[in-house]
Amino acid sequence: MTDSLDQPIDSIEKVIIKSKRPRMIGLNARIGAHGDSVTDPVVRIRTRDGLAGVGWSGMGLEEAKGLLGSTPSDLFTLPAGSNEKGQVIDLPLWDLVARSKNQPLYELLGAQGSREVELYDGSIYIDDLEADKEQAVEIFHEEVRTGQSYGYRNFKIKIGRGARWMPIQDGLQRDELVIHTVRNAAGPDAKILIDANMGNTLNTAQETINRCVHADIYWFEEPFAEDPALNEAFKAYLQEHSPGTLVADGEFAPPPYFFDLVEKGWIDVVQHDFRAKGLTWWKATAARIEPWGALCAPHCWGSIIERYAHAHFAASISNYSLLEAAPADVPGIVLDGWDMRDGKLLVPDTRGAGFDLEPDVWKTGVTRENGFHITQS
């Protein structure tokens, strides 16, 4: 009997789904408003014997044509994962292979972590530039209430107003106000994270910690552009003044020496983008950084559907931290066994990633902009 992984891929479909956020998402320290919707490209690959794999993929039509007729074994091997040719459909391939083995994806990946994956709401942006202090407090109380109504318990706050949008001291004062406001609204048990999108200097990052030490900040993300001298100094400052606060980094254009900083302990949480790097890269990277005591928390803002493959990855390793998410209403998806409870995504024991789209979405979506369905003749 021929292994399904040696059967040619004879069908590739792509659709674009749009999810609506409950409010407009504002600015970060670097760029303007992020809008109120999310666009996700979803790809389904199918072999000649009917085995399918589904997941996020940014592949285009010409790339799909180049893969049609390849077998999964041409593109993917265990335990490593996708090769260079298969990288563009990395998540669909992992789903397909797990389904072929009749395993949940986390089990295929190694099953070393908890299937209760703790989330944080990463949607608290700079939404208060036109507000006075009292109005700002109400804005961020309401944003926390919205996140809690969607089941989130932990919150990440965009800071760095003084990098571009306000005078430096005014920006520091407003960052401080917002951090304490979110802490008060979320309660003492919430993990509170802050993210400067590289909008601080060493001095202003340290000043933020000094002003907010009682807010019990879980991690400080991208305080400034990675620099050995600055990262070493900042980590030393944290160890003295806020020893429980981690440094998270890696999302935006990490330099060639990035992992040297991780190995030295100056960066605690690695955050390269999950979609850009893929599950295969992250599987290898988690193993690489584990001996250094570093944690994984891939960046995944700008997607809703990737969180399902992402949560399987989290459940497969022992050095995972928190999964980035945000409130949104997502039509047309099919979740097999998934649940969310007490701010945690519960990874199911069902085949593959446990994610698909409704048949009507596949049927109508392939004819919309950037959608397609090609088959091997």
C-alpha cells in the first residue's frame, strides 16, 4: 500500500478570510493606526488519495503551480519538518502529516509542554492621544473589560508615546498612567506586559521600570534596538530593580548577533514572527535556546487562524511562555475540539491541528481576490 505522503499533491486551494475586531486598534511607538479587521490567507493542500492539510500560508498562485504534483515527502521529512521548497506551505504540511499519522499536531511535534496554553490580549495600543488623563483611564478600563469579555486574563500594553507622538516626558507620564490603569483594571493575578516597539532609549526604558515597578511587569518587549552594551546594561538594571521582569525581543529585524544576546541571558524571551519563520524553524529554535534557559513566545499579531497551529507548538515544548492573541469575531471557521477556559487555550487531542473552514467558505472564497483552486490535470 502506498504511503499517503508519497502521493502527489493534486489540489491546492487558497481563500482569504476576514475577521472583525470589536474596536479600532490604534498606534504603536513607530507607526499609525492598525484598523479594526484582520485578513488571513488560508491554504488547503490535498493529495491524490484525499489526505488534506490546512493552515495559514501566504503563497501565491505561481508558487502553488510550482508545488502541484510534488509529494509531501518531497517537501517534508520527520522529525525536522519542511525543507526549503516546502517552507511556503509549512503549516498545511504539518497538519497533513499529523493527520496522516492519526495524531494531534502537538503529539507529532513532541508533546513536552502543557496542553493548557496561556494567552495574552495584545490589543491595548496607543488609543489615547486626544484624551485627557481621566478620559485615558476610562478608555483603557473599557479595553480591559472588552478583552475579559472575550476570555482573556493577561494584557500587553503598547508604550513609547514619547518616541514619536508626544514630548518625551509627557509620553513617559502617559505610559506610566496607562500601565497602572491596566494593572488596576485587570487585577492582581493578571500578567501585565509592555511593548515599546523599540521606541525607548536605555534611559527611558529604565525610567519606565522605575515608575512602574509596583505594577509587576511580566516582560518588557523590544525596549530599544538590540545592542550588546545596551541589552547587558538593561538586564543588569532589571536584576537590581525588577528581577521578575523578563526581556522579550526578536520580532522586528533582529540583527545577526541576536542569539548571542539570548545565550548571554540578556534577552529572555525569543519572539520572531511565527508566520514568517514557520513551525519548522520554531521547532529547531526552541531546542536551540532551551539549554540557555530562554523561552519561546512567537510574534503572531495580524492573524487569528494561526493561533491553532501555534498552540500545538506551545504544547509540544517545555520552554514556552505566552501566546499572543486578541479579541475578534471570526466567521466561517471549524474548530475540532478546541476550548478556551480561564484565559487559556485548551489544545485538543484530535487529528492534525484541529482547524478548517466551512465548506461554503472554501467554495466561494477561491473566486474572490487572491483566492484560487488549482488541480493537477
